[in-house]
Amino acid sequence: MTAPDTRSRTSLPLQVDQGSPAHRTLQVLGLAALAGLAILGSRTNSFQVGLLTQALIYATAIAGLNLVTGYTGMLSIGHSAFFGIGAYTTGILVSERNWNPLTTFAVSLVICFVFGLIVGLPALRIRGINLALVTLALAVAFPELVDRFPGLTGGSLGLNVNLFQLLPPHWTGIGIQNRFEYYYWIAAVVLALVLVLCANLTRGRTGLAMRATRDRETAATAVGVNLAWIKVFTFGISAAVTGVAGSVFAMYLGSLSADSSFTLTLSITLITGLVIGGVATVVGPIIGGLAVIYIPHWTESLRQGQTEGLFFGSILIILMFVMPDGLMGLLKRLARRVVQIKPRAPEKPSTAGAFLVDLGATADAELEGKGDTTLALS
Amino acid sequence: MQLFLEYLFNGISNGAIYAAIALALVMVFRGTGTINFAQGEMALFTTYIAWGLTTKNVPVILCLLIATAAGFVLGAVTERVLIRPIERKSLLATLIVLLGLFLVLNSLDGILWGNQNYTMPSLFPNAVSSFITLGGARLYWANLGLWIVLAVLVGAMFQLFNHTRLGLHMRATASNRESASLSGIPVGRILMLGWGFSAAIGAVAGVLLTPLAPDSLGVGEMFPILIQASAAALFGGLDSPGGAVIAGLLMGVAEALLSGYVSVIGGQLQEAIAFVAIVVVLLVRPQGLFGSKEVERV
């Protein structure tokens, strides 16, 4: 809710036109920096690679949650269940049916999309609070249901996938002892694809409709947003993305146990990551994923036990008060002091379209232009 | 018959707890328009306080009163410090803050009192032999006491809502905050009181419930109850205190009878059933049994 102030800073901010060669260069540099960081990450020791892989997986799941909670404003506490459904889909198909793990991702995508649609259905008749309750109950019910069908899921004993079914294929040249590097790259590629998908989805017409739905439902309907479609569709896509993250997680971990991995705690962790990284930003989930993996890692060395919960809980509360747009919001504000991207004037918008643009831009401070800046600079 | 009555007694005890927590949820919802995710954890935190005092040989009745007062303060302070500044921003921000509070309180329980489970002494005679026999079934004094105390508490709340000036102010605030404020009602103070009362009800429920079974005071005790109570509150209608109480009792009894007689449901599927109940209620009748329909002015 900070009022963005684009003009009245010092003389420093360079003005760059959106779409100009300078802007494009910045974007390419930003992407190159991200790719460089990814390569750097894969060169660390195997323990670090493992942690980073988890961070990438969580970042993917958070990116999924971001679509529903960040852009469309529907709090979902049930994404641990979608993550779990994706993980079990991969686990079961690989261990029981001998599938190639990578092909199971597509199945996870479809199954989780359908589950997302079903859970999103109550959102049609009800709003905020009630949807939060439905998803809360889903998060609690999922581990129970897994335990209830031990024939399929291994029940409370867990599901173990034979390591040899998860090894990197020969053409990668990665041996069994370096297999975590393979998982790391799979997680990185999946995350990259997901972020491209999210960026495209949220910048276009659908993204505007999502943000309009979040900011003022009634007005959004008035300008022709199909609320029912947007809500259910977003829920489906979001669940599918988080489900694929679960699939990568199953591949990385090789053994699944719903009682420990896919509980309400996971949902809260994802929400915490989203808030830390910054809601309704494209790159925020990466920061969030790194934060929720590395912070517990550090606090554990300070003191065992519930410190992590206390820390995350306090962070959630404090951030909502002092930095509701998360670290990404902070970075954007800092970046804006150095470089400003001037958005292109829209070409002859229709009246309804212009209104919708205004509506979407109210709380989100012209993400259209600024999103590019931050992508290029982070 | 004897078995049926024993299921029924258990169901009423659980139902009374669901009803109390559901009533607390409804009081917060009417005032602030949000579900207090931390309601169960607030109750648990104050129950731990009461338990801590009983280990120092403080009489149980005094522990109950202190815990209730602590609950009141906890609720009122939460409203004033955490909720009031944030609720203007958005519902999403409020819900996330409450989720954070849930996490903080739960972790504090573990840090302050450890992760093992404790047995809480009861306000009422709680020996193996302290029961009366009704139709062949045993009704323990602790259960009976819980029914009576919660019935009196709920009755007092309804007296407060419907027959006092404070209650009138609370109802006015719930129905339209701006108009209430314009007619001179101190809305801020009323909201604080509402949160205080609701957390105090939770404290009473927690202190009475915990002694019913040995080793039941633990960091995970209240969460399943919160789920059931939210389902009850939703079922009764989120803005209807009477609906919450009736639905809470119904859910407790139905759950006890179902898990007693239908073997498929037993034990660990209860939360899944609450989930299904929530979804069905929301799809079929979003305003619940006794709630009022949400009307929005454009």
C-alpha cells in the first residue's frame, strides 16, 4: 500500500523507456545474472546443493500459491495438500507402475489442476474467510486420508521409491554419487518454466482480471470480469504448479510420509515464504523459497525445538506491519532509485479496458512496468 | 441403551466444548469480520497457565479464574495491538497476522512448558468412582460439571448480548460499525471487549476440557477442536451465536455416535469429516443454518 512515487526523487534515477534497447539489455543482464547464480549454486558441495534444491522446490510451490493468494487475494492454507498430491502421484507412478519420473510431472499437473478446480468451487459462492476455512480443513484432512488408504500410499509407514528408478539418465553424464546435482537442475528448470508461466499469466489480461478480483470484486464484475471463471481457473493453475513442485520433491527425496511432510505446517511455511519474498511479485517466490529453507537451518544451530515456529510466526506478524510487500517490495523500491522504467503509453484502450487497467493498478503500483525492472536487476 | 447413553454423554461433553469455541469464533467474526485462527491456541495458552498454577498447589477454582482473566487480557490486547491496525489494510493481511499468532502461541507453549503431555487436575471430583449412574450408563462428575459451567457461561453471554446496554452496543457494532460509531458507541472499546470475552470463553473451555482425559494437555490439543468448532460455527451461521451453540452440540453428538457405531469413521478420520461438512455447508447453504445472508451494496 505504499504510494509509489515515480518522479520526485533525486536526480539519480535513470529513465529508461519500456521496450527500448537499454531496457532489453537490463533484462538480459538480469536473466544472465540469475542463470549465473544457478550455475554457481550447482558448483557448491553436495549438502549445499541439497538445500538449494529444496529451496528451488519450495520456490516453485510458493509461486503456485502466489497466483491464488498474492494475485487473486484468496488465502489458501491448503496448498500442502496439493504439494502432497503431486508428490504421491509421482511416488506411486514411479514405484508401482515403473514410470519415468519426469513423465509423471505431466500427470501431477493434470491431477492437481482438477483437484484445484474442485477446491476452488466453494470460492464461487463464498469469499475470503470461508475459503480460508475450506483450505484449512483440506490441509488437516490430507494426511488423514493418506493414512486411510495404505494400499495406495503406504499409509503411515510412508512410500519409498527405489533409488535406481530416480537416477539421472546416462546422457547427462552425472553419476550416482552426484545425483543431487541432477535433481538440482530439474528443480531449477521447473522453477524457471513456472516463473515464465506466472509472469506471462499475470501480466496479461488474465493477470489484470485476477488483481481486479482481489481489489474490488463488485467493480471487477461491472467491467466484465468473469469472477467464477477467474477464481476457479486460478485455483486450478495454482494447485497444478504447486503439485508439480511436489513431484520434484518426491523425486528429490525418494521417500514420502504424509504425517511429516505434507501437513498444515508446510502450508504455513509456504505462506511465510510468500510473505517474506513479496506477494504478487514474480521473483518474490525465489527469495521466499531460500528464506524458508535457510532460516530454519540457521535457527536450528542456535537452539533446538520450537524456535523456528516462534521465528516464522513473529516474521509473519512483523512483516505484515512494516513491510507488507516483502523483500521484493523493498528491492523494487531501492531499484527504483537507480533505474526507472517508463511504461509505454497504452495504444487506444477501450473505455472498459482502461478502467480495468486502472483497477488492476490501484494496489499493485503498475507491476506491468516495474516488474521488468526488478526482474532485470535482481 | 447403556452404550448409547455413554456415547451420548461423551458427545455432549465434546459438543459443549465445540459450542463454546464456536461461540468465541462467532463473537470475533461479528465484531471484526474474520475467523480467529488463533482462538484454539489462545485457549491452550491460558490452559497451560492454569496447569502451571496447579503445579504450584493453587486451588483449581482460582486457577480457572486466573486463566479466564489472562484469556480476557490476551484477547483484548490482541485486538488492540495486532488486529485493529491491520484490519484496515485487508482481510488477507488480518488472516496472515492471525496465522502468525497461531504459530507464535503454539511455539511458545512448547518453549515455555516443554513438549511432553500433562494431566490436568479437575475442578470437580474426578476419581474413577466419582460418577452417577443414569440408565445403566456412567456419567462422571467432571463431565456433568463441564456441562453446567458451560451452560451457565453461554446463558450469561446471551443475557449480556440481549439484555444489557453493553450487549446492545456489541450488536450495534456488529451490524454496522460506522452507524454505531456515529451514535456515540465507543466502537474500539466494544471490539476489544468482544475479543476479550471470546478468549475468556476459550480459557474456561480449555481448563474444563483438559482434565476429562489423562495426559491430554499438549501442544496439539486444541487444534483439532478449532477445526471442529469452525465447522460448527460455519454450520450454525458465522454471525449467529445461537446457531454456533446448537451446531456445536449437534456436531459433538453426531461425531460421538458416528464414530461409536460406524466403524469406518472411527478415530482418525474426524477432521476429514469436518472438512466434508464444511464444504457441503458452504456449497448448499453458505450462510449456515441460522446465519443471515450476506448482502452487498454496490
